[in-house]
Amino acid sequence: MLATARHEAASALSDPRARLREIIAARSFRLGQMFRLVSGVESNVYFNMKPTMFDPEGAALMARLVVERLAAAGVNAVGGLEMGAVPIVAAATVQSQLAGRPIQGFFVRKKAKEHGAKLRIEGLAAGESLQAKRVAIIDDVCTTGGSALSAIDEVRAEGGEIVLVLAIVDREEGAERLMREHGLAFDALYRAHEFIPEGFERLPPAIR
């Protein structure tokens, strides 16, 4: 067990993307049976990123790779729609501080609370806003891109400039095309086909 732990630690240092892919494949990826997705379609390829996002090593590697992409895009605020974006944003803001390039985090509620400040955008202190901020919208898994667009509309209404839409995994079912149609830069740490065995019949088919 100690030897395995040492091997994993060395792998994470030498190739963090490859190591995170291993963790996602082991903890967050399933295929074979039919699953109903948030988009409403059914698929025999399924990603549930929460077991990876709440795994210590998985969260750390994900945050590291996300912050690298955000820094390259010159982002100074990152957020997304609850629930999928929340663990990623929390981990990424910590990593950005440790890396010496702090990035403000926030998340967008699906609907405003009926009590308190009744905000849709949470995480900002009184007097803070996204006005003129270079913002990245992040999601754990992108299918059609509808969830990301909901967050984008809210951020734009608050004066934020969307410079990047980033997914941990792009299912390759239309999200990238939709973002391009809206004039938005789209990127993903991984594409679904990187996890699917050769020869497996995927339903519904990917859109590339």
C-alpha cells in the first residue's frame, strides 16, 4: 500500500493530468446501463464528478489544472451554476491563493433565495461586484451547455465579461458548438472519448 501511495504521488507530480484522469475513471465514470442526464436525454455513458471533487487528491489535482487554465486566460473571477461548480470553485480559489495569483470565486443560484439578501450570485461581499471582471464560467460536466448559459446570462447582467467557459469533462454532445455560436471561448480538461473504450457503442452519439 505504501508503494502504491508513493507511485500515485510521483504520478501526480510528473503528470497531474494523467493522474486526475485515472481518478476520474475509477471514481466518476460509468458506462453500459442507461442513465438519464440533466439535459433530459438518456445515455449509456455517465460521469458523476462528485466522488472525484470530494476526493482529496482528485480535488487538489483538479484545482491545480483549473487554475492553470484560468491564469492563461487572464481570469480574475470564476464561478458557475450550483451545484456542480461549487466544489470546483472552492478548491480553485484556494489553489489560486497558494499559487500567488488569487482569483475571486462565486456561484450562481438556480433561483434567488426567498429570504435574506435574495441574491442569485453568491460569494461576493457587500459592495463587491463582477462589474468589468474577466470571468470564467466553470462546470463539472458539460452536455448541451444549457447550465453554463444560465450562469453566463446572470454574470453578464451584473456587468461581468465572460472570457472562458471551462468544463472538467465535455461530453461532446453540443456544449462546445453552442458556446461558439454565442461567441464564447470553450475549453475542457477532458473530452468524453478519452474515457470510452475503443469499439464501445455510445448512445446517443457524440457531437464533434
